[in-house]
Amino acid sequence: MRCLRCRGMMVEERVFTMEGGIAMARCVCCGDLIDPVVIRNRSVPCSAEARGGRHYRLGIA
């Protein structure tokens, strides 16, 4: 699997928490982490109000 940010190599990691284990993918080059929550959040379009911050309202960013 290739990283969407830098096209580097992704490795699978398992993180164990009190609630259970989470399967993640981490880029060995840039450190980007991908898990099911990140994938779900990136697939849902965000409204301008949800992004917040005055830079979005001013059209700077």
C-alpha cells in the first residue's frame, strides 16, 4: 500500500487500548496514520461552518 500524502510505503500496525485493538496503517516516510475513523472522516464532505476559523470565512485559506 502507498501513502496518499507522499507515495511512501505504508506498514500495518496494531494499537491496543482499553477498549480493544485498532488496526492502523502508518507511512514509514512521513508518518501519516490511517485508521477506519480517519477514512470515514475524510470521505464525508465538511461544511464551511464545521471547518471553523476566520480564515475560511475570509477566503484566505
